[in-house]
Amino acid sequence: MKHSIEEAKKLGHGAILFFGHPEYYPRFGFVPANEFGITDCNGENYPAFMAMELKENFLKNITGKFIEADIYNDDLNREAAKVFDRRFNATV
């Protein structure tokens, strides 16, 4: 995780937002996204929706809804994901 955070900084990203295990990721500096005024696409928030600023004050005065890219929509990508996974595991 530390490597990924450093790579995101090198690439110039200002923040990371994602859904993850709320007992695990705070050790790396992640906090609930609602601390920055950001909710999920339905206007909700819960412990698994987390954020981390990579640039100081990058999320200051930011409010809004986090909308995931279509690539994460299981209904749209289920078959493509299976084809991709087959490249690594012939039993999928």
C-alpha cells in the first residue's frame, strides 16, 4: 500500500478515494471520505468509503458525490472480467 501511495504522488494525483476495509486502511492515513464532504454516488457515507489527500489541502472545500467509472460496474463488465481472469487462472 505504501508503494502505491508513493506512486500516486509521483504521478501527480492529489488524493485517493476508494472503498476498503475500515479497520485496515487508516494505518496508512486514510480517513472516512465524509471528513472532506464527499459521499458516494447515492449521497451516503459509511466507514468503508475512505480518502487520503496526497497534496496538502487538495480536498479542502471540495464537496460532492464520488461516482465510480463504469469499469467497476459488475453488470456491465462481468463477462469481460471473466475473460481477463482466464489469462491468469484456467479454472475460471
